[in-house]
Amino acid sequence: MQEEILINITPQETRVALIQQGAVQELQIERTRQRGIVGNIYLAKVVRVLPGMQSAFVEIGLERTAFMHVADISQQNPPAQIEKLLFEGQTLLVQVLKDPLGTKGARLTAQLSIAGRNLVYLPQMSRDSGPEKHIGISQRIDNPEDRESLKTRLASLIPEDEKGGIIVRTSALDASDIELQHDMSYLRTTWGKILSAVNHQAAPFLLYQDLSLAERVLRDLAGEDTTQIRIDSAENFEKLKLFAANYMPNLIDKLSLHRGERALFDLFDIDTEINKALGRRVDLKSGGYLMIDQTESMTTVDVNTGSFVGARNLDDTVFKTNLEAAQSIARQLRLRNLGGIIIIDFIDMLTNEHQEAVMHELKRNLERDHARTTVNAFSNLGLVEMTRKRTRESLAHITCEPCPTCSGKGEVKTAQTICYEILREIVREHRQFNPKEFRIVAAPDVIDVFLEEENQFLAMLGDFINKPIRLQAEGSFRQEQYDIVLS
């Protein structure tokens, strides 16, 4: 399927949109001040070893210490006990697997890898046999003949004394031997620079930083189906042309500088798509809709028929809504960059045939995803459990923050509820302090309820405590915020 990539670059951020059939399929945003660190390699220091959890906290120079599990340290299977591998104060080379997410620190590995356009280099892999034993092929290449052909080609290109291992990426299918050798040379040189820096720096120290978002797009996103890559920054257009000339010359002709009067993202109304991708509700063309709720531990997707009544019967309506939802869910996961555990509550279907068709449609649409996904069959409760690899913050986490009014709950207490809280609080404070009078300072909506609906209860309380109660509206107060002033 043909696609187009739009790259909007400003000094403060880079935004990338992947367009297929005139619709946005994927969005990526990288802020200059909050650039992701996945792929970065650090000279790190072990802060604390936790034998009970078989993990360790490691200092890499960030606000929060990073986290490493024993399985990310040793290639041995089963791995040795972590207390035999690490000790406090030890320095070691680590690479970031996952950005800090929410309250969690970055996830690290000691098994380093450096990604090129066609190859991934594993510099620390032990070599105790011929080079063909240390060549892995991307799981996305499922044709046995292609896999064997690539393995044979790489084995002939890698010297016998070459250290480390190689993973072949899907783009290598269309790469020439010269391009593969060029990739290998770049990866070796990069590793050499990292080793050189280790001898001259003290931990914690950043040794290697992954490419910028715009460069990663050329390396990881652009491919045979990409017809055009538009960039709206003349300076960065020249930088990307040079980058492409050095590492992926086949993309040079696809790069173009956008000079139109309309902003690049306005061509496909992408800002509107971003706003939609931040909402809970996603409307389907049929009249049904999705409700997407993201929490720290998982994301839930609820499918509803809405106004769609179908043309034949209820089963047909449910089936068609679920099919459309399966297509939309796969797109929304990419747009929002949702990862981790995802629970999908499709509308209940009566036949296994319909369930299998919906599952097939979901998996078919997930094949376009660049992130690794796993999907389980319908559970006994009719839920679909799946996972999507999460390495970077979601679109919502990058662009939004919890609402100061509802603290992220999505709901606030009613003005009437706040009135009743205030009345109870006055009774408590009267018993404890016995002041001369009370003054209620609250949001205008709360004061209005006291004056219009709850004035009888307010007067009854004043008579009960035998103290005057005055009201003061404060426009800057949120609905749940109030003060009771004693005098």
C-alpha cells in the first residue's frame, strides 16, 4: 500500500505523520526538551542490587534511577543470580529499552545493539563458531527461501574474525551487497567510537545517542511503499539529504521540501486528527463508536453500536460494527502510540464464525503496525487481550497532563455534593473551635446552589449552631475547592 510521510520541524519539536489512502495512519512527536532516550547507550553505575527481585537500580544521569532485570544482563540461560553479576558502585555499559513512563524509571539492558538501515549489530555477542551461527533474521520475513538467502548473503559478507552478531532487518531484502557492507562499516565505526569514549569518561555518561526522530523515520519508517517524504524546514531538508546520501541513497529522490503557502500538516488536516486522537470517543462510519480509556497499567477499548441499526437483524448489525471496530482499533493504537496490555470489549457475538472473522480482521490490520503485537483469542467473557510493544510515551502523555480540576479522573463532584461537604465541615469545626461566625469561600456555582436550592438547610444549620454563616463567591476556585474562614 502506497504511503506518504510528512515531517514538520520547528525548533521546539518534530512531528511526523504517515499517510495512507489520504488518511493519517501513524503520528510521532518528539519535543526538543523531552527527547526520548530509547536506544541510547550509557556508561552507568549500579546504585542498588535487589536479590529478592533479581533486579537492580542503575544511575545513568537522569532524574530517576533506571531499572534493570537479571534477564537483561546475562545471555546465559537460565541467568545467574543478579548478586553474582552486579555489585553496588560497579560501572557497566547499558542501553535504554524503554523511556521513563509515568512514575517508572527507564528500563535498561546490558545486551547492546546498534541499529542501521538494514542491519542491527550486536557487538557483545560471543563468537564460538562460524559467522552464519550469529546471523538472525527479522521475524517479519516469513518466507523460508528469503530467510535462507539473506543468511547466506550475510555470511559471505562478514569476515571470519568479525566479532559480535547481526540481525537482518526487513529492508535488507531489497538492499545490495554494497549497501549491506556500507551498513556494517557504519555500525563497526559507531561501536569503535563508543569503546573509545569508555576509556575517557566517568559514570554516569551518555556514550551514544540514537538518531533524531526525522532521521529515524528515514531509517525505520520509509520503505518501498513510500512515494514521497515531505519536509517543511529547508535547513533540515539539507541535513536529511546528506543523511540519506550516506546511509540510504535510494530515498534521496523521495525527499522534497514543502514550500506551499499552506502549512504542511494543513494539507491533510492533521492537527484535527491529533485532537481526535486525544479524545475518549472514536466515531465509526456506520454510526457505532469506540470508547478508549488509557491508564498506567493498561488500555481498554469498548465497542458500541451507537446509532447503527443495520439492515437485516441484530446479529448482522453487531457483526458489521465489530468488523469496522477492528479496523479502527488497529489504526487508533498506531495514532495514539498505545502500548502494554490492551483489553478490547467487542459487542457480544453469537457465532464462532463471526468471532473468527473479527479476529482475522483485527490481526490483518495490525500487520501494518511497526510495533510488535500479540493477540489472544476471545476469552470466556468475550474479551480480546492483546499487547503492543511500548518503548516511548503515548501521544496523550506527550501532549497532555492530568486535569487540575478532576486530577485525571475525568469527573468532578457536583456543586450540590460540595455544599453538603461544606455543611458537614462547619458542624465539625463548630464543635472543635466554636468561633463567632463562619464564612464560606467557594466557586460561584457552589455559592449559587447554597442561595437557590440549599438555602433552607443553610439557614437550619445557622440556627442549630447559633452562629452567622456568610457566603463569598471566588471566581478563581475550582468546583471542588473551598475554604471555611473562622472569625
